[in-house]
Amino acid sequence: MPLLIRKYKGNGGVMQEERIDDPDRIDRYMRLFEEKDVKKLNTGVKTVIEKDEWQLLP
């Protein structure tokens, strides 16, 4: 089951991590991202998209 990890700064500047394991939600995020970012994510590389760090684990 794939896992999409999102690291972002929350309120007050504290780094937070969100782990997304719902396949439907992962698909929705992938449709929002640009094609070059999706290619990076599919290789498992940490990718910065609009100030958030994303990583897709198989």
C-alpha cells in the first residue's frame, strides 16, 4: 500500500508531518501536482511543492 508523506510548517512555525495512506486521497493529490513533480514522487525522492515537502513510498 503506498504512503504519501507531507511535511509542512503549521501554525506557529512548528514542523508537522501528515501520513496519507488512503489511495483515493493520494490520487487526488497526484492530479493536482505538475507532471515533473509526479515523476519525482514516483521515484521515491523527497520533493518540495509550494513550501511543503512530499515523499511517496511504495
